[in-house]
Amino acid sequence: MTPFSYARAGDAAEALRLGAAGATAYLGGGTNLVDLMRETVARPEALVDVTGLSATIEETDGGGLRIGAAARNTALAEHRAVRERYPMLSRAILAGASAQIRNMATVGGNLLQRTRCTYFYDTDGSRCNKRAPGEGCDAREGFNRIHAVLGASEACVATHPSDMCVALVALDARVHVAGAGGERTVPIADFHRLPGDSPERDTVLAPGELITAIELPALPLAARSTYRKVRDRASYAFALISVAAAIELDGERVGDVRVAFGGVAHKPWRALKAEAALRGGPATPEAIHAAAALEFADAAPLRHNAFKPALAGRTLAAVLGELVKGEAA
Amino acid sequence: MSLIVNGEAVALPSDPRVSLLDHLRETLHLTGTKKGCNQGACGACTVLVDGERILSCLALAVQYEGRSVTTIEGLAGENGLHPLQQAFIEHDGFQCGYCTPGQICSAIGMAAEAERGVPSHVSADLTAAVALTREEVQERMSGNLCRCGAHNGIVDAIRATVAAEWAA
Amino acid sequence: MSIVDTVKQGAQGLVQGAMTKLVPLAPDSWIPGGVPDPLIQHKHGLIGTSVSRLDGPLKVQGGAQFAAEFRFENMAYCALVYATIPRGRITAIDGAAAEAAPGVVLVMSHLNAPRMNKPPAFGSSPNGVGPADLTIFQDDRVHWNGQPIVAVLADTQEQADHAAALVEVSYAPEPSTTSLAGAKANGIAQGLFMGQPLLNEIGDAEGALAKAAVKVDATYRTPRHNHNPIEPHAATIAWVGDELVIHDASQMVTQQAQTLGEVFDLAPEQVRLTSPYVGGGFGSKGLWDHQVIGAAAAKMAGRPVRIALSREGVYRVVGGRTLTEQRVAIGASADGRFEALIHTGLSVMTPHNNMPEPFILGTRAGYACPNIKLQVEVAQMNMLANTFMRAPGEAVGTFALESAIDELAEALAIDPVELRLRNEPDKDPTTGLPFSSRHIDTAWRDGAARFGWSDRGAAGTRREGEWLVGTGCATGTYPYYRMPGAEARITLRRDSDGVRALVEVAAAEMGMGTSTTTAIVAAERLGLPLDRVEVAYGDSAIPGAIMAGGSQQTAAIGAAVIAAHNALVAELLTLAGNDSPLAGLSAADVGSEEGGLAKLDDAARRESYGSILARAQRDQVTVTKAGTPPLELMHWSMHSHSALFCEVKVNAVTGETRVSRFLGAFDCGRILNAKTAASQFRGGIIMGLGLALMEETQFDERNGRIMNPSLAEYHLPVHLDVPEIDVIWTDIPDPHTPMGAHGVGEIGITGVGAAVANAIYNATGRRVRDLPITLDKLL
């Protein structure tokens, strides 16, 4: 680890003041940042501990929930309102990492998780444009089983590793951000970036900006929602594919539907094309497969991940099928 | 600037790079907490902080000022081993013994979570009371790797003690 | 270089080669084990009961001290820099920034390291256990991507790690071979162990295959694996005067001490290596570069050193299991009798080691067949020296062989258990030697009944919701070994209420239960209660050399304790003198029981140890003795076996596999401690589940770099992957081994890959011949 200074922020204003200096990083639970610092992927000169900031989970006037960025992942997953009204979010969090890590990790930090691409981690021996812009990408022709099939660029084929964010994207969450210029709100779908020519930037956060809260809108549909994660062992592994979905039937037809995929792109992937294709149509396996095929029509698989589009389609069909069966019951 | 370890106040490190794990092992000489990967991927370094299980390898010690840390050395009472420690021996819940302190601390933290009603990935109903079935214990303990393959004994030991205790 | 050949070489060396041909023909009674160990007849003692680990209370309280937990005053911490090219020269090392960093004590590389001898490579001498035929930190050569090339010492680990990251290294790369295709193109050679080819040819296997009524012929692939003990390799090292003291994690204590002595030109007594607890080894806890680097740095800096490898460091420095490509072809008659058995293929090693993965070993004594061809060939790659990992050869060889037998059973429409029983050999099919003990038929029948094998359906016929359900079986096998060199020192000491025994063996305890089992066996043999026996081990100051490898440690200790006990009886008889009830008896007439010696056929003539010592005015008596040479290995074909049954569920949507039931029925001689043996079996099986479903070391063929040096990206089974595993055993003693026992450390993993693959076939109708069986292979 490169030497750094450590300071604890008492409130957001103090955090912003401390975070304004260059090469400062905000520290949440440390479950990703400390690991990256140890690997020298991240080399901040100063850490501002923001775990003392708001961790409150409260109802909003609009019938949604506002979650302080310092709330721990476990606290969010176990919150009664989340379990009842946004089960896909509880399930996504519980599918991620281990209980110990969920107890440490903050919600804000989870949004800023960095890719598990092994070339990104290999600071000494591999080239990575995300870690060292312009250096090249050794993943594209290397081990890329966990890599992106959608929205990747010549520069980067990494995937975003968060489970929680996949659910947040399906739920249309909004990210509250504070910075030197004041506060702003970013729709979660716009919060994470596609890599393009600058894969070193995972999100649209400007230097020094701080996530203060996540807001979930009221979404009755989400009460019947779930999250399914497909991985290489039964637990404690990153997703090869994951699906967050909610569906509402209007008679035999799909009234409304939300679908997001994890493990397929540089960001949690909201499947707007598939949703549009499904709305108003039958919720049959054929229709769901066709919708998934549409979503993955532009997929560009690499050597080791050609299975992902089909797996995503099959998993989506199973997930929506279960939800429909549940609603019918 | 101090933290509490097994009931005693101890100084924090002056170098903020020092993890809680290394602080325990190298400065306080509490080597019962193990370093398996230092990557947050094995659970060997699990300790309890204010009763909650965390990974001490990913915890910067300075972040835990004022917090109360319980390590494997702090579990046995005046009357001998913690019941879970005894159950690990009886059920042969270890071989080499290296992941064992983490497994034991993790299980104690897990029981508290279950008692609080925290659901898991394998809970069919997110809102129902938690029943620590074999599968539930397995999922909740999956953050603690064991390479010797003592999984059956570990789960048996947990179900015979801490899981049974609060469920009763 | 394999443990097999180390044993044979040792035995052969002892008998000067000429006897190699005579030993098989000698009368049984001339051979160690020719007269059954009297302990086999002890039916009511501790042996075979369930004894909790004696070190359990320490381990559950975190009190067991591992290598990185010893301390020395003024100790410095070491961090390593690893090469990033597979082959070439180091042209420059810029350590200025590192040297200037806070706390840094030393930056050491080949440019300034002390001169050291090349460690004798494993197998090149009786106690040589060097990692490769290479010097360490002596020249500018890079031999693998990840080779440690610079060491940084600092006051704290944090300082050392940071300074190591500041070191800049320049290279002049040279042509290298890091792809399998490239390695094959460079040439394939016969695989050798200690000069012996891994080749068996009996009859005309290809000809018989061509003529067979039914045949299968397929290629199976297994990837690289890493042992991944949860304790990373570490050593805490100090020079005390001109003596080297090293607290290590070792499964070969004496050998490592002696090899380090040769590196530093030290006499054996100048190296003291202790290893009281080892946090898992599985073949990996030997001598690698880091102990040599740590000792050199300590010498140079004049300070004790802790060198604890990071998890990445373990992958860069400590070799794993290499890949294999295996062809198995079996030709059979319509009634399932094997007429041709071909098991051949390729393994990869390096120019600087000699360890082809010997995947044919388990096939050599597996099945009756008149025409056999077995061969391991090798190609070379520039990579970290691979090494033995739990059941080297058998772990992956049984995947290919036992998958092929399942395929043949399907082709013949014969139940796979029945097919195996139909091809049971009555003597070793490749050596012709008689089996010392072979009861696999019992294991198969007991296991099948308990598992409910008869309920099995045809492939692809069972489904529960999304899950396709199937069952499969396979045979596991591992030889009985015993290496020469083991000694035991027994000290009987009088105390206020009788005597206590201290039994010292230079063995290693990595969790196998060795220290507990040794105490059980010694107590039983000495006729003392378990709590009157203390076992010391894991210290190079103890005489003899015992390796925790080849599943032979228990037998090696057992034979040494037999020899030492015999010597103790003789010594006690001498001390007893003419006033003892035992006066006039010879050692052969006397045995131990209930805290003393007694005439074997007249227990009334007895005297307690305490009484003998007291009359002789002695507080204690000590004897040290080596076990007999392991000639039994040349006289009998000695193997353990298992019958494995597995039930899997394969998700029809996602291809995910879950093992829902597993049963292992073992034929491993007499089980000494039911509790710890069951754990060894289960542990092996669980490692086998990892091998079957998820484990793979990702070796980037472009530059030979291991890309998943992490427990997050190298997947081991987690709790939720592990079903309740049922283990049973025949418990039939091998009449020709100490205690009637076989080692049980490695047999567990063998056959598991095939049992899982065969169950997946039964569930899905898909045959996967390429490990690990990840979900994408089942979609």
C-alpha cells in the first residue's frame, strides 16, 4: 500500500472539504478499496472515512425509500420495507459476497466497486486501459469468461461486479451526489458508464464528488420481483450472469416489466429493449426468449464468454416464468 | 485513540495502512486470528466487532477506533471453552486448524444475524422467521473457506450449539 | 521425483539393486510385514475407536502456533518482487526508491545476495527437496513468469510491501514456450521418474482394441490446479551465531533442514527447523525459493526475518499440479471382459524439474486385462516447477479411466458397478505380484447397498423442477507406501504415579491427525493409557527423516515405533536383571501390556515399567530405532481402494451442478482413528468436488502468467457446495503393514472427478471430458 493520510468526516460538508484535495478517496467499508490499495491498483494519498455519514433508511414523501450512503449492505438487505416492497434488492445484496463483507460494505461503496477483471488487478504483469489508460488490454485476447458481451469497447471489455446495482438499475433508483458545486441527482442508469475510450472512469462522478444517498421510487410492481444469480459455485462468487426482474400482468398480457442484467457489461444493464418487446405481449417462454434475443442482438462475445447471451435469455425466461407463476397463484 | 480488544483498551497503530488483522497479529500478538488470503476471499480473519462478524484483513485498524473487537482468544470463559469451541472438537470441525478461528467467530456472528431475522440467499421467504436449516447454515457460512474439507463437521458443530441455542 | 519412486529408489538403494529380483520371490516371513503386527489382533483397545484430536483445544482457541506466528527480537519483514516475463535476463534493477523508502533495511537481488549453493532438487539425493534444479538469487536468469527476483526487508510488512512496489526491473526477454501447442511442437519425450519410464506394455493393446466387440476411445483433459492451503507459505528465520533457526510450514521437516544446510554450507546440526503446526499442505508445504531467500536476507541484514508469502506470492512461488491430456481406450467382449486397456497421454513440466503428472499409476493395478498399454509422455514449458498435489497421478488419472469405464458400461448396457467387479484382477496385472490386501468388491457391495444404487435410472430420466438428477460411481485407488529413513525415539520416564512415555518422530502434522494417531498407536503398543503418552514431532532435532507425503507417514511412523518398541523391550529386560519375574526371558518372548512387560504366553510373569526402572535406579530410559527397510513394497502389490457414489442435480436452465449426495466406501486396511480418518476421507472427496466442478489455475498461454492468483478467482468449494458426505470402510486389516493400516490422506480425492462426471452424464445425457465441469459445458 502506498502511504496515505486518514481522516474521518463528521458530516458531508466536512467530507467534501477533506475530499477536495487531489488524489483523495472516500473510504466506506473498505471491502473493495482496501483490497485495490493493497494490490496498488488504487494509490490515494488521502482517505476520508465517510462511514460516519448518514446511514439512515427512511420513507420518502413519494412513498419510496431514501438510503443514506453509509448504510451497510446487510442493513439494507434486512430492512423490513426493502424485503417487502423491493425483494429483488434484498436478494441481490444477499447474493453478493459473504455475510462478513456485507456487514462491512456500505451502499455508497457498493456503487463504486471496480471490475474483477484479473488483468486489471495484475498491476505488474498485465496491460489494462482501465488501470493505466492507453496501455492496452490483455483481457480481450486473454481469459475473458467473466467479461462483457454488451457495450464493450476496443479499450475495455470489463464487467461491473455489483449485484446490488443490478437491482437498483431495474428499480430506477436515483443517486444523490454532493460536490463542490452543490448537490445533484443522477438516475442510476446514467451513473455507471460504458467504457468507450476512457475505461478508467467507471461512473459519472466528478473528482471530489460524494455519494450521499440512494433513493428508491415508489414502485408497486417491485413487490413481486426477484434477483437470480448464476455463478461458478453455489455461493461467494461473482456473477457470470444475473437477472433482476419484476413483472405485472394485465390479464394474460404483460402490463409492466423491469429487467436488468449483471455480468454482461461495463455497467449494470437495464434491458429496455427486452422490456419494450415484452410489454403488452404474452408472458410466454417464447416471447421472453425473443425479447432477450433482441436485447442481446448486438452482443459481441469474446473467446470464453459466448455462452452468456443464451444463458441470460434462459435465466430471464426462468425468472419471469417464476414471477408470473407466483402472481397467478 | 484506542480500540477495545477482548475487553481491554489497546492503542491504534500510527501507520493507517495497518489492517486490523495485522494489528492483532503483529502488534498485539493475538495470532489466533488468521491471514489466509489478505484479499477478503477466505474468511480466516473473521472477528467480531460489536458482535458483528467482519473481515479484519479488509479493515484498516484506524477505522475501528472506539469499537469493541472480539477475537478467538476472547471466546473461552473462566469455565473453559465456549460451547462452540467444544463442539468443533467433538464434531471434528477442522483438520489443520487454520481456518478454525474464523469459522468459529463467523458462526457466532451468524447466529446473532439469524436471531435478528436477517434473511439469506437461500431463504425462500424473505420475511419469514429464520430457521437455521442445514442449507441456511451452509449458505451463511460460505464466506469461510476450508481447504481440509471439514465442512460437514463445522456445520454439525454449529447446528448442535449456537444454531440450536437461539432456535430453542 | 514422485513419491512412488522415492520409495522404490530408497528401497532399491538399500538392497543394492540385485535383491530387487529376489525380494518378490522371498518367503513372506523374511519380509517386513511377513509376520502380522501383533497390534492387528488387539480388538478391544483404542485402535479404531473415535478419538478427538489431542491438539483440538489449542486449535479452537487460536493457540496453535503456525510458522508466521513465531517472533524474534528486532525481526524484519520481507516482501518479494516477481518477474513478469517467462524467460530471459534481468538487465537492470533500480532499487533506489525502495532503499530510500521509510523503514527499508535491505533490497536484495542476485546483484548482492550472498553466494549460495544450488539446493539439491527433489529426489536427486535421499534428503534433497529443492524446488527445481536452479540456483536462487545467484544470476540474472528468469525461468518463469512470477519468479521471485528481488527481496525487500523493512521494519514492518507495510513498509516492505510498499518498497517492493517501488522496485523497477528491466528485462531482456528470450524466446519462451508457454503454450501447450508450442510445447508439443518442441518435442515430446517419454515421461521418466528417477530414470524409470512411465510405460507399461503387455500384449498388443492396439491390436486387441481393434478387434474388440465393444470399445470406447476418448481424450480427457484436466487443467492446472493449486493446492491452496488456507495458511499461505511462510517462514520466520533467524541466524543464531552460525546456526540457522527456521520456523517453517513443512511436510518434510528433516529434509528441508538438510537441504537448507547444503545451500548455506552448514552441518546438519547447524540447522534447526521446526514446524509444529501446518495450516494445510496437500503436497505444497515443501522447500521453495522463499525460505532460501528469507534465510539469505536474514544473513545479509543481520536481523531475523519473517517471510510470509501473500496469496499471490503462493501462486508465483509454489508450484501446483500440471495439466494433462489423456487418452483412454478400452476394448471389451460383449460380456464386459476387458481385452484391451490403453491409458496414454501427455503432461507438461519444465526444463528445470522432473515431475510428469503420473496419471497411469492408478491404472497399473486397476483391472484385469491381457493387453495393456500405459504411457505418460511429457512436453516442456517455461513455467514455475509443478509439483505433487494430493494423489499426484491418481487424482486426475482416475478421472479419465473411470469416466471411460462408465462410457463402456453405457455402451455395453452393463451396470457400471458390475462391470468393474467383472474385471477384478486376482493379481497385479502389470507386475504379477500378489495383492497384500484387496477387498474392493466388499466396498462396492456395501457402498451400493447403503447408497441405494439399485434405484438408479437411465441417463436423462429424472427431473425435480428445474433440476436434472443423476447418479454415478467410480473407483478410487491409491498405493500403500512406506519410505525408508523413519526413526522413532521412545523415552520412558518415571513420575510420581507411574511412567510417562515420550514418543518423538520427525513427522509433520498438517491436520491429518498424525499426532493423535501416533499417540494412540504408541499407547497401545506400550500398554499405556493415552494420557500417559506424549508425542513430539515437527522438529529437525528429532532423529530420522519422515515425509508427510505419499500417504505413507502413518506406516513409516508405525514401523519405526515397532522397531523402537522392540529395542525398548530389550533394553528394559537388560535393566530388569536377574531379580525380575522376567529374568531369563528374551525380547522375543516378551511384550508390553498394562504399563509393563509380560511374557507373551504367561501374563503372570510380568513387571511394571516403573518397577523395572526403580530397581535399576533409573529415572528414564531412551531408545532410538529406525524402521525396517520397506521391502514389503517389492514383495506385494499394495493398494487402497474406494467405491464412490455420487448424486448430482444439474440445473436445466443454467447448467449449474450441485452435488446432492456422496458416499465413499473405502478399503484402506484397518482404520486407526475413526474420527480423523473419516475427516481425511471427506476432505479428499471435497477437494475432488472442487477438481470436478470448479478448480482451474488460469495460465495465460501468451506469457505464462497465472492470472487468478486469488481465492476469489480460483474457486474452492464453499460450505454450500458441500453435501453431507457419507463414509464407510471395510476395516479389514492388511496383514502385511504396521497395525494393518494403510494411509488415508490421498485416496479420498481419487475417483471423485469421474464419479461426479458420471453422475452428470446420468442426469443430463451429456459426457464432459474436460475438467472442470463448469456450467457453460452443460448448456
